[in-house]
Amino acid sequence: MIFTRWKKGEPREGRVFLVLDPDNAMTAETCPACGKPLGATAPVQLLAIGPMDSEDMELHNSGRWYSAVALVFHAHCLGTETVPPQPSRSRNTVPHQGDGDA
Ligand SMILES: [Zn+2]
């Protein structure tokens, strides 16, 4: 069972994880959206489902943070745009350097 910090009113979509390590047991889990294994080639993302017990339910109902049960999806199955991993590209490349975001 996977948990993520969540509270009512916050987006259910958690942070996007990097592509899973091939050794990670989670790669064999299936994505609830497409039914395919999470694998080790696509970024994955947590989706908060809700409280697991009455204690968490109380926190949930009072709008406080708690550890909600979460499911793991492919990030793209949740509609999250992710940059596909491109090992050959330098991490130091700044695509829009000089555009100014001040
Ligand atoms: Zn999927």
C-alpha cells in the first residue's frame, strides 16, 4: 500500500516521479488507468485516493493533512505532460535562456 500526504481540496495528483528504477518492485504493478505495468520507461505519478481508517477520515473531514492512500499511475495516463527522458541530451541545456522571466 502506498501513501501520500494529502488534504481535502488539494489536487489529488501528486508529484511526478522519475522513471522507475528497473529494480524497483513497483515496475511490476499495473497502472489503474491503462492496465499495463508501470515499467521502467515512463514517468509515474501518485494519485491520492483518500483516508484508509477512521483516524485519517477525521483529519480528512477537518481539512487537515494526512497520509492518504494513493495509487500509482503513468504520469501521462493522468494527463500530465512530461518530458520524455532523453539520455543523449545535456542536462545543462537551458532551452529559453535569455527570454527573461522577471
Ligand atoms: Zn497507464
